[in-house]
Amino acid sequence: MAELRFQNIGISGLAAAVPANTIDNYAYTEHFPAEDVREIVEKTGIKERRFAEPHQCASDFCFAAADRLLNDLSVDRSEIDLLIFVSQTPDYRMPATAVILQDRLGLDKSTAAFDLNLGCSAFIYGLSVVYSFMQQGAFRKALLLDGETRSRVYSPKDRKTGFLFGDGGVAALIEKGDHFGESFFSLHSDGSRESLIKIDAGGYRNPSNAETVKEKVVDEYGNMRSDEQAYMNGADVFNFVLREIPKTVKNILATAGLEREQVDFFVFHQANSYMNSYLAKKMKVDPEKVPVSLDKFGNTSSVSIPLTIVSELQGVLPSAKKVLLCGFGVGLSWAASILSLEQCYLSELIEVE
Amino acid sequence: MQDKFIEAFKEALELENEVNLSDQFRDYDEWDSLARLSLIAMLDDEFELQIENAQFEKLETVEDLLNAVKKASA
């Protein structure tokens, strides 16, 4: 049972950066009729997204967020002992992007730095790894950087996924302190459903070749993509979410000894508003306690939970003593956490030109 | 059971015309991947039932769906 519990470790600051380049989803009609697009936008609730420029990487948004956060909080960079970069869209296949970021951010060579490859569950997984390291006496401060350029992963000619995903990056500073209190994590995996959300080619199982980059019609609806672009079996992902997430949320509440009503905010992975609304209703969670940012940024995979905190909870965090985070998706992999954000500093949302 | 299912089915897919058990539901104008999401939510909400895609693809008519619901609640 992958349940973790920590004392007096917490997020002292959080910053987020998104591309300035804003996509109006209603006007994203190059490949599909405006009428169909409107229907998709209404149902998914994703009205705008941010797309990285060709020269921008996930790590660039993380760098902007981290640089801002460290400056805002006047952090002595030599005190950062750990940097984890969470992404499935790294700069290169090697070296690890975290190592490059160690240097870009001016961190000491004594910093531990590595990447963590997971999707929508990754911010919570990443936090649990950082918190585990922080139990070591010698670790002073840690950075969890989480960035994605999911706009590049999916085909704009596949209506099942072409309107959902966006880009951005966040930085979280993790420290020790009595005021952080107790936090709880639960981590889950189901590799038997690996093919529900997947990019078939371009890794080492099916290496890139002339065939894998060819765009093909993939179904009876005329949707098109290459084997190096991602696909999603949305119906079964929805089934999975309905089956597992209410259970996972219920269990972590029990572990923390909390009733649903005692939680100040529920921050869910921002997939689409139809699924998220139904999920909240099914779990009988007060919609007032469920911040939503997917209308502005779409689904940014692992970035969506911290991005929602930065964009929607500005000014209200002093009342966020108990926050439940829950991320779910590609893997399949899912995770939940209950922690306090009462003492968390939020930088203003950064737009990167 | 049958009446409850047909009513919920019509509402989920926003169907205006009469629904017959022999209808091939994928032929409805209203049927698309978004309608599929509505159907998933309805089956979960009203019948506590999830049908995996592999199984769902074998269901062709409204009656097939109804039978799957009946079987699960039996």
C-alpha cells in the first residue's frame, strides 16, 4: 500500500508560467467545422489554451517560474539541495532536463537533480519524492519543477484530443517547518491500461522511422495522427476515473481522519469540465471548493493542479489549511494528497513571450 | 427497469424522437464521442455500471444496452 505520511515539511512557495500565445478554442477551426468545434468547447469547457512557441520548451516555463519564485522569496540558491523536474516532454532524450536546470538556475553542484517521468499524477508523485528526501537532516530546500508542452504531443486533426491540451510550467519550493503540520499521500498504478493514453512510437520499443512520422487516418470519423502523436481512449479513461478516483479520495480522507466537509479545497487534475463536474457531483463535493482553471489553460497534464492553485487560489490560501489534491491519467497512474497550503506564498502568474 | 433506462438514455443523448429497442444507437444523428461521455455518466449515475470499451463495441442496439444494464443489476 503506497501510503505516505510526513510531518513538518511543506510547500513554502509556488509560481507558474504559461506561454503568452493564447489559443481561442472557438476559433480553432482550421481542421473541423465551427459548429462541431463549438459543441466540443461547450462540453469540455476548455475555451482557451496556451501554446508554446516553437523555440519554447516545458523547462523554459519552469525556469521562468523558479527564477521568479526564488527572487520573490529572496532564497539563497546555495541552499537548494534537490531539484526534481517532472515532465513527459523533456528538452532532450538525454541528458535529464533537471541537470540542465540546475546550471541555468545557478544552483550549486552539490544539488541532487533528476527527472521524473509521469503524466497527470506527476505533481503529487513528485511532491511525495521531494518530501521523502526532505526527511533527511542535511536537506535544506528543494525545488519541484513541473512542466509540459502537451500541445505538441497531440494531433490537431484528431477531434478526440485536438481541443484539450495546453502548455505551461510551475515551480514549487519545499522546506521544513513546524507550521506545515502533517501531510498524506497515496500513490497508485495500473499498467494493464497502458494503452488507454499513449504514444506508440518514437521510444525504444518502436523507434522513430519514416513510417512512424506519417500522418494517417485512424478511425471511421476521419481523425488523423501519426504513430508519434498521442491517442486517448476517452471513454475508458472516464470509466477508470469513475471507478478509482472516488475510492482513492475516500481512502485518503479516512487516512487523514478527515470528513469531506473539513477539506477547504479539492484541486483535481483539469481534464475536461464534463468529467470533472460529474466527478465532483458523484463524490458530493461542494462545487465552491473545487477551483477550475481548465477554461483558461485546458489540460496541461501534471501542471494542471499547481497551475490551478496559482491562478485560482491567489489571496485565499490563508484559509487553505486542508487541501486535497488528486491527479489521474496516463500510465495509468493516479495519486492523491492532503496537505496544508496555509503558509504557501504564491507568485503572480507569469506569461512568457 | 426498461422505462427508467429508456428515459435516462433519451435524456443523456438529448434525443427528441421515439426510441425503439431495435434502434442501432450509433446511427442516431446525436451519437458522437461526446454523447458517449454522457452515456457513461448516465450508466454510472443511474445504474452504477461501467462498460469497458471492448465490451461496449459489441453492443449495437438499444436493447443490447438495456440487456447489459439488466445483467449487471441482476
